[in-house]
Amino acid sequence: MHSITVRPYTLNDYDQLLDVQKEAFPPPFPEELWWSRDQIKSHITTFPEGALLAEIDDVIVGSATSLLVTFDGKPHTWDDIADNGYIKASHQPNGDSLYGIDLCVRPSYRGKGIAQALYAARKETVRQLGLTRFLAGCRIPTYRQYSDQLDVKSYVKAVQKGDIKDLVLTFMLKQGLTPLQVLPNYLEDDESLDYAVLVEWKNDCL
């Protein structure tokens, strides 16, 4: 077993962070959607506490990016909440919630607890900053297989009950996150039919 270290990322980590993105999202995924150096710099400058990476034996194997928002329950898109990946315009320094806009793990390192370690670190950030909750827009990539049988809300309920295993939402549920609402047109995502599910983990220290 190799130990996983989670720490803030810096601009010096950019090349390896890009390698993680390239491995996780190979062509035909559009390379303009990989993190750019300017976006990474903006994450670090705007909210360094939300810019995290995971490494094993000095190899960067995953990353997670978050910002602060004030939760109001209004529908939104990924571009709205993430400021098109820069977070500068959407980050609210006095917000009550940590919002995760990205989590990425090298496929060659999946199954080693890396995503769980990054989520544990995000929860610890929520506790340390005294925030109310953690939020994320969760993809539902298995939904396309069931869309002719179930509307999206029924699908989410079936995943919650354990009747269907979704590649992403089932993992989120195992991390203790709870679905709050369906977000249509969240992100261009054929597998999820452009839907996401807003999920929440409430600060267990409040």
C-alpha cells in the first residue's frame, strides 16, 4: 500500500496536473477543456484552500478544485458557478458553502482511494473554515442507458435506493453526499444528457 498525500497545488505543479487531465480525458475529449496554466494560476490566486492535489510517491495522481459560494438553491450551470473554469468572478469570499467544480484521477491509479482522499480533504476544509456544507454538480453518466424508461428525477431516486448503479452518483452517495435537486443543461455531457444532480454534504461539526 502506498500512502496518499493531499496538499495544495501550485503553479509549479501545472505540467503534472495537465498530465492527469490528458490521461483522464484523452482525445476525442477537446483539449481546450483541459485546465490551462492561466486557470490554474487563477485558482491558486483566488482561493488556494480549494486547489488540492493528491500524490503517491511524488507522482501527482489526482486533483480537485473548489470555490466558495452562498447557497441559494437557484438553478445554475457549470460555467456560471465555475466562471468558465477561472472561479475569479464566481468565488464569494464570505460564502457559506464549498463548491467543488472538478475532481480528476489518473485512470491508471483508480481504485486506490484517491478520490476518497480528496473528498475527505474537502470535508476537512469545510470544517476548518466553519462552512455550512460542501456542494457539487454531480454527473449522472449512466442515465443515458435508462432515459427511455425513467425521467431524470425517477432515475436519481432509483440510484439512491440502490436499484441502479451510476458511475458517478453512486460514488458520491458513498461519500455521504445527498441529492438536493436536478440541474438541467448543467454541462455539455452526452452521457448525462446534459443533466447534473446538485449534491450536498453538511458540516458534521456544526
